[in-house]
Amino acid sequence: MALVHYTVPPVVGGVEAILAEQARQLRASGYDVRVIAGRGDAELVPELDSRHPEIEALTHALARDEPDPGRFARLKARILAGLKAPLADRDVVIAHNALTLHLNLPLTAALTQVGKPLIAWTHDLTWANPRYAEFQRDREPYTLTRDPQAGALYVAISELRRRELADILGVPARGLPVIPNGIDAERFLGLSGPTRALARIAGFEAADPMLLVPVRITRRKRLELAVEAAGRLRERHAGLRVVISGPLGPHSADNATYARELFELRARLGLDGVVQFLHEHPAAGGGHPVDDRMMNELYRLADAILVTSEAEGFGLPVLEAGLARAPLVCTDLAVLREVGGGGLHTFPAAGGSAEVAEAVESALRGRAARLRRRVLTEYTWPAVMKRTEAVIARA
């Protein structure tokens, strides 16, 4: 089991939030993580804090080009002494910004001598920012954040940072891994425990893409078009999930027969793992598993909303899709155009599954849908952690 240590000046902000979540994610993956910082919720070594009075005074003096080698050496020695015990049983040190930013140069110097594999996680660069010109002097200790440190594996958070870092360090960019900041999609989308559990049980947790069909099961909704379109779309989208959220319509005994016909169609097309009728997963008390709050969350989860009705009197899903900022794919009905205005992805009322599938593809090609899918595929924490663990193993 790898042991990982973090050290940064803990000022609340974007970098610190990423650090905290990264530590949490690594712990969840079985790593023994120790967070060491100058203040905050961590094991404390006061001199790691960039706002420590002596560190801050030294930084101001360096900005005035008034280095004090004696004071610098004493602070560096105190930091090394403070890190000795907490680092004793660590296998890897991950230092966020500490090797490329000038806010605590005694810490930068100390980290080069800790005698542990060191990952220099780079969010910001003193030598790439004209605002920090007073710290871009061609001598020590200023050059600590410019020159590559022996034994350190530098990681950049973006391609831009990688290019800047390679230029500053004078090394090939291809040798610098890029690991972006991550986002917790479930937390950001406000998904409740019941919705997350339903997504796992019904098999659409990792949908790519997810189409939400927010209607009851009744013939006038023409759900066979949604099922047949799923068969066409699956050829281009292996991770497709079509989620039909509603229960059986309450006003016709024929709806149970219609549901059986839809299940038979789904099985005949080999779509049992692709098309999900949520009423097949009843709640603990036997009722429908989706309440109003969960319905709102399903809208936020969806890449697109699909409505295949033959007729509507109003079209509430148009409003709901608009508030959820999800593209709406629907039958070309006058009332839906009235409610939705422009921007709908429509298919002819007399069209078949091919037209439905093409309208869905049009929605998924939209800029907002493509950005959403890119974020979910490349920037959620599970994706980021795969790259993180590879870098830890390399270090």
C-alpha cells in the first residue's frame, strides 16, 4: 500500500479544496494519506504556512531584493526538523504548488532534501506570471521555483501548465504528466442517496449518454419509438441508457398490456440492459421508486430529454428540461413549439425510430451536451484518480 503525504500552505481556496478532495479520494481507494500543513485541519508544522510571520517577512524582503541567507537557512532547517517525524513512515511526498510558487521558498528548499520520492503538483508558476517579476531573479533562492529539482516528478494540471512548466524547467513536455482537477459530479448535481441508489440498481449510474423519458407508460406516449430508437443509437453509443421514469398510466387497464408489449420489444431487440423502466424497481414499500425530488435530480443527470408523444395538451417536460438546461428531443407538435420556442430537437409526428434517433444525435452534438459529456468522462474524480494512481506508482 502506497503512503502519500501532502504539504501546502493551507489558505482556503481552489487549490486547497482540490487537495482536500484528492486526499479523501485516495483514502477511499485504500491509501494511507497524511496531510501536513501550517494551519487548518492537518498535522501542523507552523513554518509551512505562507502567512507565518517569519515566512511572510522573509518573502517581503525577497520581493525587495533583500535576501537574508542566515534567516533563510534557519527557517529551512526548522521546516526540515518539523517534517522529520511526520515523513518518517511515508513512501511518497506530494507537494501542491510548493516547488513552483514563491510563497514559501524555505519550504521549497526543504522539500528538495526530504529524501523521499517527491511529486511536484503544479497549479501555479511564479516564472510564468508577470505579476511576480520581483521573484524572477537569476540567483538563489529565487531560482528554486525555476530550476528542475533532482528526484522530483513534476505534474501539471492542464496542457497549458504543462507547456509553461516545460519551458520554464527546460525539459521535454512529454515527460510531464497532466492530471486535471476533478469534480464530484454527484455532489455538484445535488444527487440524493435514494437517487444514487436507484441509478446503481437500475443500471444507469455510468450511462454514456443517458436519455430520460419523463412520462407515464401509456400508449399515447408511443414509448415503442424510444425503445426502437435505443436500438439504433446503441450502435454508436455503447454506454447508452434510456430511462423511462413513470409508472403505468392510471386511467386504462390496457396500460399493463402495453407495458408487457414494451418489455417484449425490449427483449426482442436485445436492450434489456439499455432501456430501463423505473417502475420495475419499486420502492421499499412497494410504491413507485421516484418522487418529485428524485425526478428533478434525474433531469439533472440526463444528457437529453426524450418525449415521443403523439399528442400533448401542454408539455410540462419542456419547462422542466429548460430549467435543467438539458436539450429536449420531442415530436414536432405545435403545442411543444409554442411552449418551448426555438431550440427544440424535433422529429416528424409521422416519423419512425430512425428520425427519433437522428434528433437525439442532433441534441447530443450540441455544444452544451458535448461539454457536459466531456466533463463527466474526463474530469470526474474516478477518471482523475486513475491518472493520479499511475503517477504515484511512477514516483
